[in-house]
Amino acid sequence: MVVQTERFGPIEAPEEKLIRLQKPILGFEGCATFFLVEQDEFRPFLWLQSADRPDLAFIVINPLLVRSDYRIEVHAEEVRDLEITSLRQVETYVIVTVPENPRDISVNLQGPIVINRGNNFAKQLVLVNSSYSVRHRLLPAADEEPVRERETVEV
């Protein structure tokens, strides 16, 4: 299927690559079909492009690239909804927000998008018992001291 997108122009999106949300992303109820767009110059970020709305594309990233200790609990209901039978089938992404000041770029670690690559069913989870933020900053704030590695001196 060819999808006419606002950002990328026409893109060939093979049927087997279409991601079908079992529940829409919060605030975008009319959009259920997406696909990932990879661009070498944009890595490690990807675009989650809507096949329903040419103007809608989210920037996403694998949360483990943001926090190597990122872990989520997936309830049995979500496992059933997505028909997950193996963890190897699962990919997780988080939505990136790029505000007017790019130094304030952040990711929503509290609302990951989980994709079962076995059937391309997906769902945005809302983590309720989590210490993760919806606006986890990727860069330190201007008034914060940068984190420096401690010097080690051999005696």
C-alpha cells in the first residue's frame, strides 16, 4: 500500500509492516494503523507514521537507549490483547517530544508503545505504578551542572 505522507511524500508501506493499534494513542482516537520509518541520518530515532492521517508522525526511540535499566510490567490483559507468546516478538518504543527549545527534548517513559512483531498488534501502555516520567529529559537543564566522571588517581 502506498501512503501519501506530509513529511516524507509517498511511501510504500507493505501490508506485513503495518502496525495495528489495539487501542489508539491517547489523544489520537481516529488513528489505528501506523508503520515505522527509518532514516539513517535520524538514527537512533524513528518515525511512527500514521497510515490514516498523512500529517501525523511521532518521533520514537527504543527506551533502552535512553535508560539502560528501563523495565516495564505488562499485565496479562495486554499480553492477551497483543497475543504475545514470546518476549522475542516484542519491541518497545517511547514517544519523543521536541519543543520549541530543542534543549528541552524529552521522552514519555510512562507511556511506552509495545509492538508484537509476530502479528504487528500494538498498544500504548499507561504505567500506573511507575517512577518513570512523561517528560524524561534527554539533555541536562541549562541550570544543571553536567554530570562528570570522577577522576581516578593511582597512588
